[in-house]
Amino acid sequence: MATIRKSGNSYQIRVSCGYDTNGNQIIRTKSWKPEPNMTARQTEKELQRQAMLFEEKCLKGLITSNVKFEEFSEQWFEDYAKLNLKSTTYTRQRQLTKRVYAAISHIRLDKLTTREIQKFINSLAKDGVNERTGKALSRKTMVHHLSFISDVFGYAVKMCMLTDTTTP
């Protein structure tokens, strides 16, 4: 349920979006300012509409926090991977972070595009990426990198940090 607070000639709409992986409540806010020519009744009606729309967006995950990929993937390692992956898989996923973090760690989860991920994967196919041989990474290793990124995003969807737009 959205809460509304008047602040001067504008309103602040606050919505609780559940809790993060650390148990802290996630609060999203939006400011709304009525048009000067609106009556009190029109203002109240539009304010309620804005609050409802904002709450829907928050609950659908369309309004997310400024969580960077690296920060969220570290939460994924701590809260999910440690408990659910085999130790060898966990170790392998940890090894992949060096290249992944160098490329996309600074990007917010909700701003990371398929195009940027594809660009990163394509960069792994260039000569010199493999530090031991000086060649490109194998296709299988590139798939492991993509799988790690996909696992983190899948967890973000489960945690309602993002919405899955691939489902109809």
C-alpha cells in the first residue's frame, strides 16, 4: 500500500517493495506535483491514480534500486550459490568473475542490456584473452561466462529486482 505525504506544493508517494537479501525493507519514493489549475478534488483523484500506478510499477519490479551487477552477484554468491551449488561449480563461478566484473561490474542491473552482454561475450573470442595460451577462449568457456551472468539475472528476477520480459 502506497503512503502519501504532502511536502509544500508537491506530494511524496512511498511504496514498500519487500525486503532485500539482508532483511532490510526496500522503499521506493516518487514526487508528484499537481498542475496549478487543478481543483482540490481533481488533485486528490489524480494523486490516488499516480500512487496506484507507481505502486504497480514497484511491485512488478519496473522500479528497481541502483544495484550494480557486481554488488548483486556478490549477494547471489553469498545467499544462493554457497548453499545450492556444488563446491566445484561454486569455485568455477568465482573464477569467472575476474573477466565478468572487469567488463560489466559497474553497470546497474536494470540498465545492463543484452547488447552489452553480447559485446562482452564476443570480446572473449578475440586472441589474447586466454592468459595461458594467448589465444581466444574456447566456446565452452564463453558459455560458462554467459551461464554465470544468466544465473545472476535469474536470481534477480526471483528476488523481484527485475521482471522477466521474455514471458508473455
